[in-house]
Amino acid sequence: MSHFSTEAGSPQLAPHRIGIDVGGTFTDLVLLNEESGEVHHTKVLTTYPNPAEGVLRALDRGLEETGVAGESVGIILHGTTIATNSLLQRRGARTALITTEGFRDVLEIGRQIRPSLFDWRAEKPPCLAPRRRRFELRERVRADGSVMVAPSEADYEKAIEETLASGPEAVAVSLLFSFLNPEHEERLLDELQKRRPGLLVSLSSRVLPEYREFDRTSTTVANAFITPVLTSYAEKLGEALGERGLAARLRLLQSNGGVGTVDALRDRCIATALSGPAGGVTAAAYLSDKHHLGDCISFDMGGTSSDICLIRGGKPEWTVDAMIGGFPVRIPMIDVHTVGAGGGSVIWVDSGGGLRVGPRSAGSNPGPACYGFGGEEPTITDAHMEAGSLRTEFFEGKDIPFRPGAGTEALRRGGAGAGR
């Protein structure tokens, strides 16, 4: 029987803890011996389409390199871009929305702000819950939480039957002023799960219990969209870790820099939307406070992007508003600014002969040309290799067939049209 668990509770007393961060190019693992303070770092390429393979590869390698037994690891802290990528790439659950009668199109109406004021061709991204999977419930709650229109049994039946007939993998429920009186949302949750056990349902009164129905609905739909993806990933990862005999408990990093169990985050998976960048900022804030650095800037450059955050007096800047994939998401988060420039950013020449960098990245597959995996486009890593500033010893034992000649050739081809 596996001792691994994603349930809430205190981790077993063990001398080691592990931190894992999955980026667009590399998966990093840090193993800390809490008794001696010794730190061991392992880096492997991120695996697509299943990043869990890279996590397990890093874990196996880290334990092998240190000789640490799996049962001596007490906790695993995991930062991941699963939720972010699900929204950006629109690879999530088939999502339906139930809302108050008359508010079916709130996602389309939004704030009535054009995304680009002077671009008459500008288009908003398609909604995560398309109109054919958005349904209305005849109900109304006043701004003080009192019920103005109570749904009849027939009203509930109609909304639920229409929703289930659309074949959803997840359902978002966002009713007007439900954060003051969630009775109607809770009833829909009970009825949906009675008729479709295991169906993942996100309630706006739990995801974002505050006013502004557009923000609340958008955030709830995004939560429903990513929840099956994240929970499936975490559960499969947990099973694989348990098979390796780890007695650890899995904690997912949240966008605000805190951590939570899979079960605790099940209703609010959207809280992990920016968990990857939050880890680096949290570490930088800790070091800033420990060494009395005062105000400083954290800079976290990976293979795909670079994350910047302002730290004042040892504490990072915060925000509750973000746009991910063109959709407003309102959750507490560290205020990280991301640019599409990293070690794997592609160097290219535009139509006017100008030299450009990014935002497109070579990622881990095929990766920079000098990695030797068949990449043909020059990247920042290839430029560093050619300049002699790349630490080639890094590639030893990393399963990367380092080929400097391929990087040089990619730079030659890619720069042929520059300045013309």
C-alpha cells in the first residue's frame, strides 16, 4: 500500500524536503537536508505533453545522486505552470455555465472595454464557456442577500437537464449576489452531483465571494476550465510518487506564494494560476529580508520567459487583478511582470532586416540548436555558446548531447539577412 497522500495534515517528521518547479524548458528539483542544511540541485528538461514525466525523472535522479531514501522525504513543494498553460493554450475541460436569467452573455459583454482602442480588427478571445453551453436559472437575489425570485422545482430541473445534455466535463455556477446568499448555487451543486457523480462543479460563492459579476463569473469559469486538468495531474503524480515509496505529502504552490494540498485547492484551483513565478519571488523576498537588503527587484530568467517583481522591505508587491489568456482572473497573487525572453528565446530577423529576440521560445523540444536535439533556429543560449559565456560543464550528465557546431551553424543561417 502506498504511503503517499495528497490529503491535508501535518507531514511526517523526516529530515529532507523537496522543492520542484516545472518551467517551460527545464524542470528543477532542490533537495534540502533540514538537519545539516545541505542543498542539492537537479535539473532536467521539461517533458511534453506530460510534464509529470520530467518531475519523476528529476526526482529519481535527485534521490540517486544524494543517496537519500524516499521515506526520509517529509514534504514535496511543487510549483507548476499547468493551470497557466491550460488557460493560455485553451486546453482544459469542456465547460458549461449556469447563471441568473438575463445574464447569459455577461462573459461577452464584459466591461464593454475594447482590447485595442484604435484597432478596428481587434477581436476578443472566444469564451471558455461558449454560448451553446451557457444556461439560465430563473432566480434573483437582491443586493442585500434576500431572495427576490425563488426558483421552482421546474426551474431547477430545466437548468440542470439543459446543462447535462450539453455534455460538460466541468460546470461553473455564477448567480447574481450569490456571495451574500449561496443557497441557490449550493442547490445546483447538490442536484448536479446527484445526477452526475464525480462531475466537477465550481461555485462563484466559493471561488470568488465578492461583488462584480463579470469578474466573479470569468474567474469561476476559468476555475472550472482548469480544475479537471490540475486535479488529474496532481492525482497521477501522487500515485507515481507513492509507488516510489515516498512518505511525503504533496503541496502545490499558490499564486500568492503560499502552499496548499490538492484537496484544499480542489474548489479553487485557479489559485495556482501563477504558482511558478511566485516561488522565485518568495525565495527572493526571504533572502532580501534575511540580509536586510531593503527595496530590491527579483529577476527570474528561465528558458522561456523572465519574471520581474518589486520587493519592498522584504515583502513582494501584491495584486488581485490579472489577465490570463485574455480573461480577467481575480485572485490574490504576487505582482509578477513577465516578458517572453529567456535562454531559449528564438533570435530572428524581421522583414526590414532588424534583429529580434522572442517572444517565441524553442522550449525543451527541440530546444536551442546547440543542445543537439535537432533545433535549427538560433536562440539566446546559442549566442552565449558562441560568445564563450556558456558553462559547458552544465551539460555533463544532463542527457543533453551538447553540439556547439549546430549552434554556430544556426546563428550563421539565422543572421544571414540581418542589416539588409
